[in-house]
Amino acid sequence: MASPAAPPEFEHTYARSLPSLAASWAADISSQPQLVIANPKLAIDLGIDADWLASNEALHLFSGNGTTKDAERYALAYAGHQFGSYSPRLGDGRALLIGEFSDPIGQRWDLHLKGSGRTPFARGGDGKATLGPMLREFLMGEAMAALGIPTTRALAVITTGELAMRERPLPGAILVRVAASHLRVGTFQYAASLDSVDDLRALADYSIARHYPELDGEDNRYLNLLTAVIERQASLVAEWMLVGFIHGVMNTDNVTISGETIDYGPCAFMDTVDPQTVFSSIDEGGRYAYGRQPAITQWNLARFAETLLPLIAANPEDAIAPATEALEAFPDIFSRHWHSGMNRRLGFSTQADGDDDLANDLVALLQERRLDLVSTMRSLADHLRGRDIGFGEWTTRWETRLQLEGVTNLELIDRLQAANPIYVPRNHLVEEALSAAVADDLAPFEALLERVTHPYDEVIGAERYAMPGDPAPGYRTYCGT
């Protein structure tokens, strides 16, 4: 007889180690919870029993109707700069950390509920989430993971059986999120505001132990923590840019210490190359436009550096110079990651003079002609099959450079197809799928999810999933609150 499905074994190292940064709290009880979609493959990869994920016990845990022997619930405290304005007390206004668990290789993960009701940090919100935005987060996280971009992910989305009042009544929902942690730049800002160097040091030491254990014991480990986070964030944002992704709300509370993408609110994929592209309805000044993402990341990291000054040197004034030096390296670090990614997408496994110019000139060409980044990069393989993509002199330079690789045309085609996705979550398809899902038809969502979680595998008959949307202005995304 099969043994009963078992829940994860939860621990609570964050809440135990950093009690000033976590408030014990209870989730609202959902009246009629139902599982909308689960992620059994992710569950299996993380060592969670997939049968348990589909069980009533899991549904009850996620909906506030039950618990397990190890589960607890905490609202996490953090501050943040939102569109440049500092808010000293943000925190999980509608989210709770159930606990941490370890996967089969010993990596620690957070299991987190989003939309589970008001918390002490809720401010004026109702603490609820609605089905469309939670499914968007599920979809985007899975698409980004399939593209190899570090990201938080979703184990499940459930409905609560209640309506959340927005512009109109919408189905209430809860996202069950998995993250390497929920440590943010905003977490450090909040800890720094407590005026306790001991609390700040405890947070930094916890972050190092969880995400950068190689730094443990080093004399300058806090400066090295800054440089390590700079490296990961530069790499992350370069990966976003290489697929035309726009986060939409790059506040400091949405910048993770782990280097994962978090909070898929007004995010979108750019359909035509334009550094000024903004989709977020709340980004009226274009602060988080596509082309500004690297500079904004550097600005956010400067806020992180400010919190670490008392740890980097006994006299914070002495920490300013080394911290500034670390921050000033960001543009070069970002450029290194971006050009390395472009080289792969251009079919290069070696480096040669002029590679950076070749990549920059292609992007300038795409911008001039208002072409789509993803589909154009995918079409490079078609050019090697004999279909001219119409880039004239640039194509001649690229073909000449490819000769230095010393491999067959077939191998180059394989490289290009392995590096350049064909399917990303196109905005018009996402909206179509979410609208249908809210109207109780999950089929378009599941079809889109299937394509974007196999982004490099071309499927005959699925051409509509590869096509960019109408380049006409006016499309807007919303934060999902």
C-alpha cells in the first residue's frame, strides 16, 4: 500500500535568526478554495511530493484552512524606494512566508503565499489578489525559468471562493510562490532604519550564509557581499535585456539579494526594439523603461551599498570610497554579461575584435527599423539556410566573423537555434489567455504555457505564438494589486 503524500519539512531560520524582520501572522481563511493550476514538475525537482501538492491538505494549507506540523506564517518586513521615493515601512502587505524547505541537493527555498489577506504591513490594501495577475506571475516565472533566467516560480495558483473588488469584482486568488529567498535591497533598508548595527550585521551574515557561503569568514566579507550582489544583478538584467523583457516596477523592494527576478506585476516583453518602451500604467515618467533598466539597477544597488557602510568599515566614512568603486564597476560588468549573451546568440564561441561593435550595430539596426528582437535573433539561423534577412552590410560582416569559428554551417545553425528562443510570452497572447482564464476557460492559458516553457522547440502550426504583437502604442500593464 502506498504511503500517504507527505508535506515538505519546513524550517524557519529567517524568522528565528531575524525576529525584528518577520511578524508572525495568520492567513485569512478562504471560504471555498479550489486548485486552478499546479506545477508538479517543479515540485518533483524541489523534492516536494507531487501527490501532496494536489491534495486537500496542501489546498487547506495554502488557503488558511489548515496547517502541517512544521508550517508557520510570517509577514516579512522591508522598506523601499518606490519610483525614487523612500517608504520606510512596506513589507508583505498581502503575503506570508509559510517556511523554508530543502531540495534533494540541500538548497534552501522559501514557500510563500501571495494574496492571503491583510497583514500588519497592509496599509490601505485589502490583502487580496485576483486570479489574472496571479496566473500572470505563474506564466512569467515559468517562461523565464525555461529561458534560463533566474526567477522566483510558482507551485500553484488557487482561487479563494470570494470576489476581490477592483474596478469590477474579480475572482480572489492566492499564488504559492517558491524563491531562493525573499531577501531584498528593501530588507536591508528596513534593517538599517532600526539603528541597530547588530541587527544589520545579523541580516548580512544570514544573507551570506544563504546565498554567498564562499564569503563566510573573509575579513572584508561585507564589501564582497556588495560586489557579489552587483555581479548577480548585472547578469540578471543583462538576461532580461537580451530577450526584450521589461520588469516595469524596479523599486528597491523588488531587487533580490539572490539575483532572482521577483514580482511580475506590470512586466511585459518588448515587441519592437525601442529603449524608451514603457508598458506599466504607473510608470508615467518612464523611470523603468527598457533602456533604463541597467542604470536603475545601479541606482538601486547604490541604496544597498548605503546600508552596508557601517559593516564595511567601523567608521562609515571610510567605507564610502571602496563601496563607490564597487558601484562604478557596474556598467562594465553589465556590458560584459550583455555582450557575452549576444555573442552566444550570434553563434560565437570564441572572441574576436569587433564582436561588441557587431552586436551594438545589430541592435541599432533593429531600433532604426522598429523590428522585434526575439524573432530577429531567431531568424539568423534562417539566413544560414539561405533566406536573406535583409540586413545588407551588417550580414556580410557577420558572415565573415562566423568563418573564424571554424565549424560547419549546420553546427552554426544548431548553435543559433539553441541560443535564440522562438517563443516568449507575447503581450497580446498573455492578455488573451488571462481574459479567458478569468472567464473559466483555462485552455488558452495552458496552450501558451506549453509553448513558453519550451521556448527553443519550434512546433509546426504554432506560428501565432512566435509573432510579435501590433506595434501600435497604447498597450498598458498593471501592478495587479
